[in-house]
Amino acid sequence: MSISKNISPPKWPQRFLHWYCKSDLLEMIEGDIEEEYYQIAEKKGALKAKIYYLRQVFSFLRPFATKRFFKQSITNMGMNGNYIKVALRGFKKDKLNLSLSLIGLIVAFTCAMIIYTVIDYQLNYDKFNTKANRIYKVTYDETLNPNSDRKLATVGPPLGPAIKTYFPEVEDAVRFRDTPDQIVKYKDKQFYEKGILFADPSLFNVFTYPLEKGNASKALTEINSIVITHEMAIKYFGEEDPIGKLMDIEGTTLQVTGVFAPIPSNTHLHFDFIRPFEAFKVPFGYPVTLDTWGWISFHTYVLLRPDANAQELESKLPPFAKTHFDEDRISRFRYRLQPLLDIYFGDVKHDKIASGSYNYIYVLGSVGILILVLAAFNFTNISTAKSLTRAMETGLRKTMGSTERALWFRYLMEPIMLTLFAVIIALAITPYGLGWIGSTLGFEYSWDMSLFQRLLILFLPMALVIGLFSGFYPAFIMSSFQPASVLKGNLKVSHKGNFLRTTLVTVQFGITSALLIGSFIISAQVNFMLDKDLGYDKDQIAILQIPGETLEKYYRPLKQQLLQNPYVQAVSIGGTRMDGDNGSGPILAEGFDEGIPMKITAIGEDFLKTIGVQMLAGKEFSATHEYDSADGIIINESAAKVFKWTPEEAIGKKMQVSDQREGHVMGVVKNFNFSSLHEPIAPFILIYPHTRLTDVYIKLKPGKVHDLVLSIENSYNGVIADVPFDFMFLDDHLQKLYASDKQFASLVKIFSWITMIVAIVGLYGLIALICRYRMKEIGVRKVLGATFSSLIFTLSKSFVLLIIIANVITWPMVYYFASQWINSFAYQVDLSLMYFVLGFLITIGIASIALTVQSGKAALVNPVNTLRQE
């Protein structure tokens, strides 16, 4: 069969079958399974064939086909067969420790499964694209320029068609151009939409975006066509068929020619509407055309042919660029090819592109591993301590003829049964946990059979390992006891046994303290960014979004109307929302021979006064000085420092702002954060608008939010009645910049407190068992006059000491890793000793409660009841 040359049965199930199956049955069973495997692989694919193979291997795990691993007498075989019943009776008899063990394991496995799903979701960004390994994004790298460290995710508009024509190794190329928020209308429905992109028709050849309705080969061929996502089809059309329906975007009538099938949410490029690139028009006032290579604002992707080499192609791009740029500019940048699967975690950022951080993956992965390790240690400690209370049972079994192998089987079976049961329960709980995490933190995860199988394959062996690990030491110790000594009550635990338990408890509390301290530091860093003084008044600022043409027509009467509102202090317009979504370009200043790349934005008169930014020198734009709007340029402190000017020296200096403005510096402002606090304050250039802006800034007076918004809306409707009222508070908008940071902090905090609960549950169970083991000692102490408080101190002091030792060991490690993580931020919270002390106090405080409760119970037992048992 030809297919056998290309695929073969999965290795580990095959080895597992060879391990357990009787030799006289192996050839027949394996032959039948493999024959059916190849038939299914040929007809239905390798994945279904492997699933079938795995199912069949486990289906033959029955007594008639299983090797005899324990060669014993019939009597001992009967005893082994009866161990399951004995184990179940033991579970019923010791419900407390059974419950504590299961709770710890179930919680740990559930948390680990959720964390795995979160990480798996992040690591699989864009992998749904069938040609993902051949797709590259062309980026614009300025790190060759000593005056710039920018890596831009966009390039000029002519690059896409040119690179496809020029290089035979490029199979296809597609360009995207994002747009400002626009009003989309259908009948009586109209909304501001931000996910409107223009794209070449080759979109469907490069990316895997299938249509559930429409023809992909024709969907973007007409200039007035539009393709919408599945979600937008429901939002605007409900149960109607969208194909052929007419929608309106900013006064342009468009026909729906396609509806995308649901697109996985873990894609770096999000959109709701796609219009043909041919329909894109250069925005009003822009001094460029679609043939301008230096207009670096277009996302461009190339699909390489299967035999093409990306590195060789990238090496050919500098000579290619020379045909379109002058020699001076060629020396300051280079085109790079960024693999599609590297974009999400890459170092080339863009506000329209989703991005992630490997630091978050590492931290979450570590948290998941630590929770599992903690639960495993808990379980092992309880199993070890529990075995000491069953020494008499073990002695009787050995006296009755039970062998060491049988006892090993006995002590290994119980923990394995519990861990496997815990995994099954965790698999049942995980979908609900994912749903809760998703709704709380804004994640989107779908529970399907593929995810279930991956979790089963990963965590089932893990449960077996934990079960074997937790049962191995008790089995080793108890099977080596001499029955005569045990039955006489002369059971002694070796120093090695005590050392192992002590080590495990120390590690448990080290993990707990580390996660608590880490969660405090992460939360403090996120809160620091949310609360930091940004250099302007963000709390009393609101933004009205209005289409450019409408705002240009109605701004003056709207401003006049708003200033009459009792809740309004000042009104202006701005081209930035303080989120880093600004233009950029080379700035050529007086006394300098080379342009330096800087951020650029446009603002109206009195904008800086409206948002509360301090002027260090000069003045800002004013409606009473028309010369300012044509010639004036305002720079921030960082820009002045680049040109080695003091604020006073900068006033009057000549400056060329890209292709947009040539004039003089009229003002220098104090540095303020106009983008995320992940980045330091960069040089910033402010000019008077020469294009149509869309945002009206309103400085508000204090008042009730509902009354304030209603009053502003009434003022707005008095001037502009046919455009939706789109109002936001600037502070709410800025919160979105740190959404991923807040989600990450929340996840770590949740799992850290869960870790604390798991640790305390394990400690409670461990103390309960040790108190049972030391009941004779407690009785003797009470008879000799020990007080209640002294008994609690005696039982608890060793654990308190272990907590202190755990923190002493943990603190340096936490400090090191926390420092590494915090250094990824431009603005950092101080690593105060307070976080470490707080983590220690919480750990020892909660542990002390568990210790006191359980030790107190043991100390209150009448010594007569314990001593007469001897």
C-alpha cells in the first residue's frame, strides 16, 4: 500500500502495546490494528487513523491480553486483586485526607490545564493559515541610522506590486491600509466601526480567510464591493442574507459581495470589513500619492514560492530599493522580511497589530508548573505521612505472607487511582474554568475535541508520574519494615525520611511565597502605569469622534455651543488620542545636515491648555494669530535635547517637518506621555492641522457622569443631528493600552491565591496526619504537665521555621526574575522590601491558622484515650 511509505503508526502507543501485550497474542493484535490503521489513513487522513490506533491499543488492555507482571502464588494474586476493594474502604475511612488530597490535585490540574490553554492559544497565533510558513511581512528597519532605532511594520504603497513583479520567487503579494473609525449604515442601523481595511484581491490567495458566502475570486474585484465578517453580518443583517445588500460608509454606497467564515481570534491582524484596495483614496491634505515610496503607512505581505529562500530574497532587497530611493536615504534604512509566525511576538510593533510578550508566556508557564509541583509535593507529603499511620496494617500483611512486590503494588495503586481520578474531574471542570476566565478577562477560547485530546495526552501521563512519585517512597519504606518490630510498636522513621518530608514542605512554601510576592510586584507595576502622572490631565478630558468632513464643517459652531454648556471648561481638536497612533517622518532642523525621524501630530488652537500641558518656552497655536497655523511648529523637551537646544534657544529656529510643514519653532512643551508607558517619551513635533482631524477634546468640570454625558449629547445634537454621538473619556481609552498587562496581572494574582489555598490545604492534611502519628507523644507531654499553648508551639514550630527558611531561599530568586521582568518597561515601580515582607506575613499568617486549628484539636484530646492504646 503506497501510503505506508509516508506514514507509520504512532510510536509511543506502539511501544505501550509491546510492553503490556502477551507475546503469543501480540503479532495477531498488532497486525489487525495496523491493517485497519492504514486503511483509515488512506481514506480519512493520518489524524483519524492515529486516533483509531490509540483507541484500539487501550481497548486491548484487558486481563486476557496482559502479561503477568507479578509472578506470585494464587493466594497473593488474590490479595492483589482485592487491593482495590481495600483501597476504597480506606478512602471511606479517611475522608478528610482523601478530600484534601483530591481538592489539591483537582485544583492544580484544572489550573494547569487552563494555563496550558492560554499559552497554547498565544503560541498558535496565525497558524491557522495553511501557507503560514511561506508568508512574510515586509518591514521598514531604520536601525542603520545612528539617529533612529525605529522598526516600522509598514512600507510604501508601491512596494507590494513591485516586489511581486521584480522577484520571481514571490508568488503573490497583498497590501492592507487601515482607516480611522468610520460610520457604517444599513437601513436604520448606523455605528462607528474601527475595523475597516482596504486590501488587494490577492488577500484570498495569501491568507486562509475562506468565505461562507460569496465567491472569493470575485469578491474584491469591483471598486464598490465590500466583504464583511461573520460577526458583522449578524450585527447588521441578522437572519437576512447579506449578499447583494447595500451598505453606506461615509457617504459611499457599497455592495456586500462576501461574508467571511468565522476567523480564529488568535490572529495578529483584526478586521471587520474589507474594501478593494483600488477604492482607497489619499486622505484630504496628504502631500503624497499611491506612487510615493516614502509614504510608509501600508502593511505589505508576500507569499514566497515553495522552493524560495527568504534570506536570499532579503539580501536582494537593498539593490531593489536603490531603484526607488536616493543614495542618502538608502544608507539609513533597509527592508526586512518578517515571518508571519514571528509577528505576534516580534519586536516590530504597530497599534493596529496584536502583539504579545514571551515574558508573559514564561511567567504563566512557570506558575502552571509550580502549581503542579506544589500539588505533587502536597500529595506526596500526605501519602508519606499517611503511610506511617498504617504500619500495623503493613506488619499484619507481611506476617500473613504478603511479599514486598505485593506491598509495592498496594502502596502505588492508591495514589495512582487518586491522580487519575483527579485528572478526569479536572478535564470536566476545565471548560467551565475557561469560560469564567474568558468572560472575566476578555479571552476567547473554544473547547473542542482537539483541545480535549491534547490535554488528555499531556496530563494523563503526568498524573501517572505524580501517582508513582507520591507512592514510591511510602512503598519503599513500608515494604522494608520488619513485621516483628512493627507489631511491637517499635516503628522508627529514618532521618532520610524526615529530611525528604522537610525538603518537600520547604519547597512548597517557597513556591507559595514566590508566587504571592510575584503577584504583588506585577500588580504594583500595572497599577503604577495606570496611575502615573502622564504630564497632562487625563481625568477630566473627554473626546468626541466626528467624521473629518463633518467636523471641518461644524467645528466652529459646535465649539461655541459646547462652551456654553455648564459642564465644559475648554474645547479644542487633536490628531492624537495619547495612544501612540501618530504619524512620523524625518525632521530637518537649522544647523543639521540630516533629517532625524520623529513622531508628528496635528493639534488645534489652545489644545495644550485644554489638556493641561505646561509650556516651557514660547506659545501654542491661537485662533487670533493666523501666521502660527501656517508657519509655527511646537516641539517637546525630548526633541529640543536631540538638537541640543535649551527651550529658550529653540524658539525661532527653522525646521522642516517631513513633507508637511516648513517653518519656525514657536513653542517648547514639557514632556508628556503621548503613547503607552511601555515606551519612553520620544521626540515629538506638533503642527497646526493641514488634514481633516476627527477628535474634539473637551475639558470637563466635575459632575455626575450621567448628567454630564447627557448634557454634552444635547449640545452636540443641537449642532450635528445626522451623525451618531460618539463620546468617550480619555482615561477609559488609555486603559485599553494596558488591557493585556491587566489580564496578565489578574491571571497571576488568581493563580497565586489558588496556590496559597492548595498549599494550606496540603499543610492542613499533613499536620492532621502527623498529629495522629504523634498522639502518644502529645499524651505523654500532657501527663507531664505541658500546657495547651506549649503543645501548639511544639507541633507548629518546625513548620514556622520551614516557612522562614523557604522565604530566605526564595527572596533572592524572586528579586532577580522580578528585576528582569520590570526592566522591560520604560517606567518601573521600585522593588520595595514591602512586597517581600507582605508575602511572607500572608504565608505565615494563613499557615499559622491551619497549624493552630489542627494542632489545637490534637492538644485537646484526653491523654487517657491515647495512652491506653499502647
